[in-house]
Amino acid sequence: MAIHWYPGHMHKAIREMTNILPDVDLVIELLDARLPASSQNPAIVTLRDNKPCIKILSKSDLADPQTTSRWQAHFEQDASVKTLQTTLDLKGKPQKIIRLCQALVPSRVKANLNMLVMVAGIPNVGKSTLINALAGRKVAKTGNEPAITKGQQRIKLGQGIMLLDTPGILWPKIENENSGYRLAASGAIRDTAMGIEDVAFYLADYLIKRYPAALKDRYDLASVPDTELEFIELMGARRGCLSAGGRVDLEKASAILVNEFRAGMLGAITLETPEMILEEELIVAQQKETKADRDADRKRKFRSGRADAVQE
């Protein structure tokens, strides 16, 4: 599955982040608590290196709390990383985040010097909302559509902290196919970049296996069907998504499922666990190795064919 949504400003943002990171003292990375690994930009991981990092699991009220705690423990195996859960209202969190920044970079505090804190994350994860809460005023645009912020801006917080706001960035190639579907389901990728039916079928398959009670309760079902097609057709019929001839309009039914998941109407759901991601990373590594071997074999055959042609 290829995702063709990588606006030009994201490529520019990566270059700008690369240039400024040597001057950054600490990175605040916002992750979607429903998909902590899939919403973790590999470019940020690489560019950050060993700089202190606060990983904020946003929208934690929409995620499975037990799985969120497991993700926190997983991330904090890295001694340079601390984690924090937040909800959309961020009640009581700004001062806690500021104190955590000061604790992670004590040398700047002791020297009475400002620290530069970069705020980064994928589109639509809540960066601007966080920045406005930290600043105590509206300094960043917010919205439900991804890619609202287009360029860097600096915001002086006081208390020895200068924030560096960066655009929400994805990466050109999402190698884990499952991560692509999860990002689309969460709304990090514009709906025009992927078919809503593909996203809904992936989501339905996962929920049938992991959260069948959530589907049963939300859609008032006597039992949950075994397959995603059966479920979407049943749910669509109950919601009146019927076209001419009484057939279920799969696109309309799919949109209902995806939008209700995004709004948290299905309950507290997390789309991945640390164990799942480890298994998927092994599969991706094997796929890359197989592709590399195939490409190398193709090149050998090409060179061999050219050598035979020259001899003739």
C-alpha cells in the first residue's frame, strides 16, 4: 500500500529541523496514544539522537489505558526518554511539562540560560493545542485537518524555556503497511490520500479480533460477524446506508465507522501493542532483505547478459 501524501512543506520542514537540531536542548514529541509507534516519525528518532526527549501520548482518553501504560514502560527503557499522557483539554499538564523540561536539562537551569525546546509530531496529533496551552495564549493555529502549521516559529514561554514549533511531518515512505492504515484511521493523513473503504475494512478487521464488545455495544448487534465485509454490511444496513435496490453503500458505511472511531465513539481503543510492532518490524526487515536479494540477482543477470552480448 502506497500513501501519496507528502506535501512539499514537509520536505522543507525536515531540512529545517536537521539544521536547527544541534542548537536544540530537548525534544517534545507528541504521539497519538491510539498508535504510539505508528505515529512516531522515524526521521525525528534519527535526528534527535541522544537528546533528552519527552514523549507525550496525546488523546490518551481515546486509547486503551492499560495498553498506554505498557507503551510508556516500553519507551522509558531509553534513559533519555520520559513519557506523559495528555487529553485534549490538557488540564493541569502545562506546568508539569515545564517542570519536566527543567528536570531533563538541569545544566541550563543552573546556568540561568534559556533552553530551546523543539515540539514535533505527525499531523493532527495536537501540537498546536499543546503549544497554546504552554504559552497560555493562542500562538499556534489549530484545526481538525492535518498540515495546519507550515513553518517553524519560536515562542518564548518564560521560566527559561523557548519553544520551537515545527510543522506536522510524515515521512516519504511508510514501510510498515499496517502503520499506514493506522495513520489513515486516526486522521493523520488526508482522506483523499487513501480510499475510505480500505481504511474501514482494515479497522473493522482489527476491531472484530481485538475489541468485538465495542462494536457490539456501539452498533447494537446481537453478535459480531466474523469478517469485516459482513460487519460493514450489517452495520451499514442498520444505519440506513442503502443505495438503489436496497444494497448497502459500503463507502457511506465505511465513513461512519472511521469517523466514529476518530471521535472516540467506539470507546477507549488502541490499534497496536509493543509486541505487535516488534513482530511487524521483523516482517518488514525480512521483506526488505528479500527485495534487496531480488534486486541484486536482477543486476547480476543484467550484467551477465551484457557480458554475453559483448562476447558474441
